[in-house]
Amino acid sequence: MNSEIFYKRLGIALILLSLIFFTGILGFIIIEDYSIFDALYETIVIFSTVGLSLVQPLSSIGRIFVSILIIFNICIYTYAISIVTAYFIDRNLSKSLKKNKVEKLLANISSHVIICGDKNLVTEVVSKIKNESNFIVMVNENHENNFIEMDNDKNQNKLITINKKIDEDLLTKINVNTAKVFLTLYKKDNLNIDNIFLVKKLNNNIKVVSVADNLNSESKLKKMGSDEVMNLSIIGANYISSLV
């Protein structure tokens, strides 16, 4: 059950509860000649199912009315609870099935691209290369919640997003040993250096592309095993100068 259907059905349940509630108030006023306050009190007692004493003894018609009101109340409560329960069960089951599917896929993929780094830069790079690579594994290290998701676009290229900090265990799970390219695109050079060290430790033959914050870092990154190093400051300066 998707969110749109859930909120639509829940809205129907709330509308029905509201109608029954106001019907109860109106019924007590008309049938039992209650005041508005007493009718409201009696309806709240019935809806809350706490079983408090009646304001006054009910007539025969009043008892029939209250019985019908209680039956409808129970039915609508049951309907609302079933909607909420089904939604959360379906959502958790869907997440579990999707996670299992992605984990099985990760266990068998090869020649894929692994990319991590600052969100804006990673997003732009992924948008440029997603039509050229069969699989892209995007790692969001700064996300608070750990989860895995897969997005299939119309060209059947698969983008797998993993929200978890990079470590040896994660790199092993995403098959870094069979990956084609690893891109580490952090503006902080120390993060890129740490990632290159981990990746090269597990797969010395993988092509590594990184970015550098300053000129002094380029040699360090290449020494650690980066095949290509892009200096963001130089790239930006060249682009700006071309506009002058």
C-alpha cells in the first residue's frame, strides 16, 4: 500500500468517525432530549468505550440508537486500525524485500562504478554517467540512517544508493574487488586519502579518480593510488577565465 492510498483510506475512516460522532450528538438531542453538553458527554463516553454511567436512563428507542452507534463505532475503529496496521506491515515488508534484492544483486555485480563524496558533486557526476554504466553504487557517508535502495530508470541502468560510512566491510559487500572505477569526490583531501587507502587495499587494480582541494594534495593522492586527480580550484579557475 503506497502513501497516497493509505492517506486516502485513513481520511475516509476519519470522515466516517466524524459523521458517527456528530450523529451521536444529534441523536441524543432528538431522541433523549439531552442538552448539547450532555449529548456531547454521552457520545464521548461511547466513543472512548470507558463505560461510564449514563446521564439518564435511556428509552427503548434510545437503547436501539446507542446499540447501532456502538456497532458502527467498533466497525470504523476496526477499519482504521486495519488500515494503519496494513500500511506499516506492507512498508516494512517492502523495504525488507527490496534490501534482500539489492544485496543479492551486489553479491553478483562486476565492472560497476562506486562513487562517494560531497552530495552536490556526487549527484552531478551520477547524472552525467548513469547512462554509460550498467551499475552505479553511490555511497552517502553523511546520512544519519543506514539503508540500501535501488532506482531503475527507463534505460534499465541501475543506481544503488547506500547510506553508510565506507569501511572494509562495506566495500567487500559492494564487490569492490570486481568494480571498474572508484570515485572519491570529497572536498576534504584527508577523506579521499583514507578512501583510496581502503579501496586499494582490497583491489589494487581498480581505477581510482579523486578530487583535490589544493595543489599539494595531488601528489599525495597519486602516491596513495589515485589514477586521476582533479583539482577543483584549477577547474573552476579555468572555467571562469574562459568566460572573461
